[in-house]
Amino acid sequence: MGCHDDVSGVVRCPGPWLHNPVSARDKDNQRLLTLIRDSYSLSGGVYG
């Protein structure tokens, strides 16, 4: 996908998020959240 003119005549270029909608940070956040939930579950629900 290349750049194109929209209706208003503004040239728009699609960013990398169109091809990779989930950022590396979001993936890492999801990975950490899974680890935290698993750890909490394995601890018998003890926090801290």
C-alpha cells in the first residue's frame, strides 16, 4: 500500500500499524499480564 490522495486532496500514507496492528509494547504487556495472573492463581489468590 502506497500513499494516496484522500477526498480533501491531502496525501495520506498508511503507517506500519496497518500491517502490524499490535505493537511490541502491547504484546509485552499481554505477556506480563498473563504471567501475573498465572502467578496469582498459583499462589492461591495471595497478593503481596
